[in-house]
Amino acid sequence: MFAKKSNSAIVISLLTVVILWGGSNAATKYLVASWPPIWVGSTRFLCAGLLMLGIMRWTRWLGTLTPLSAQLKRDLWFRGGLSLAVYIVVFNWALKFTSATHVALYLGTSPVWALLWEERPARTWRSAQRYGAAALAVTGVFVLFWPALKSGTTRWLGEALGIATSLMWTVYGRQSRALGTDLSGAELSAHTMWRAGLWLLPFALIEVAVKGLVWRTDLVLVQTYCFVAGGVIAYALWNNALRQWPTSQVFLFNNLIPLSTMLWAQACLKEPVTPTFWLAMLLIVTGVTLGQGMWQRVVGARWLPQE
């Protein structure tokens, strides 16, 4: 099912991920209003990871399981699982304090951090592109963050955690690409998710013991959507794309997740769009487009300096 695909198939799969994660972002915002944030992340990843392993063990829908070496198991625990665990904690706490749309937009800066990670500064046009992209993205982040900083409320904490979320997502993407040389996208998703869930489980149980847990049908159904659609399906497609395209190219699709999240949040949560959202998004998307090297297609390669 996850054999080598054409570029068109990968694009379609990533657009599907955009829709699913937009819904999952809005759904998580709904959940953390009633459930402890670490509990939400831990149970989601445990359920999603174990479900995927079960599917691969008993069917061929997601491919077959690869035997794991001792070194690969350690890497899955301490590189893939741990980085994913930290990411989901930061992400869920960000949603606790600020809007789902803002957190998704901060995540949209991930391609820029991935690009900078892939290449150090140099006296070339390509390097100037990348660092110019970073400057635009940082400006967009500042535009989005500044009103919260001036407000004097705890919303600034959510915005700061949103920025941290984008950095942690970049870290997880890099780890996934490295680990994906030995595993399929579905396998990598399954193994990292249940390990991330288990890393967080002790902290989740402490949260529940201290704060309690409300059981409602709507919360259970929303969490089920998140770990099936936003977990099993989306992560399998995402990690499969990471195995076949560069990290920065896959992360380009993060630009569409804020729009998807905004539509889901407006429709389901009645979450308003802040005045700075569109300007910040324009700056971030322009920065990512510039950094991706797509500027040549806009102005024409013959007008740009040669390397």
C-alpha cells in the first residue's frame, strides 16, 4: 500500500493529511478544555500506535512489520518516540492557552527551520534565499505574537508554546526521516506513537489523579476521530511522504494546515480569526515559498543570480 508513489499521489496524500490534521487541531482544542493535556496526547498516541500495529499484524492494509534490531528499538524510543512525546505535550498546552488557528500557523513555520537545519549560511543566492525566508517567517511570528504579549493575559504563554511546537515538529520530522530508511511510513508512525504514548503515560496518570477526568460521549468520540483520522491515517501518509521527499518539501504542506484548522475551528468551535492572522500568514507563507526555492518559478530563473 505504501510502495514508491508518483509525485501526484504524494501531493494528494499530503492534502488529505492537511484536512485531517486541521480537523484534529480543532478537535484537540475542544478536548483540552475538558481533559488534561498530557492525558489527551498519551491516550491518543497509545491507541493510534497499537491500532496500527494490530492492523499490520493481522492485515496487509498498511503493509507488513519489519523485524527491529536492538539499535533500531533504542532509536525508536529515544529519538522518534521521545521527540514525538515532547512535541504533543507542547502542542496540547499551547492549545490550552491560545487559539487552534494560531498554533497551526506557528506550525507553518516548520519548513523554514527545516531548511536552515539542512544548510549552514554560505555566500550563495540559495543561502540568501533561505535566510531571507527565515527573516520573513520570524517577522510573521512577531506579528502574531506581539498582541498577546501586550495583552497582559496568559495568552502569551500559548503563543510562546506555539512557537516551541513548530521547533519540536521540525525535530520530529528530522528524526522520522532518519529512521524511515529502515521502516515504512506506517511502521514508523506506529512504533513512534505508542512509544510516545508510553513515555507520557505516568505523567498522564498523575494529571488525572490531581485534576480528575470527565467522561462524556462527545469527548470519547472526538478523541476517537483524532487517533484514527488524525493519528493512524494522517501520520502514516505523512511519514510515507517523508521517506520519499526531502523534509523541507513535505513541510511545505504545513502552510495549508492553518487554513484547514481555521475552517474547522470556525465551523465547530465558533473560534474568531484575529486581526493579525492574515498578515502573519502572508509573511510566513511568503517566507516558506521563498525558502523552498519556488521563487525562481515566480520571477524566472534567468533574472536571478547564478550560484
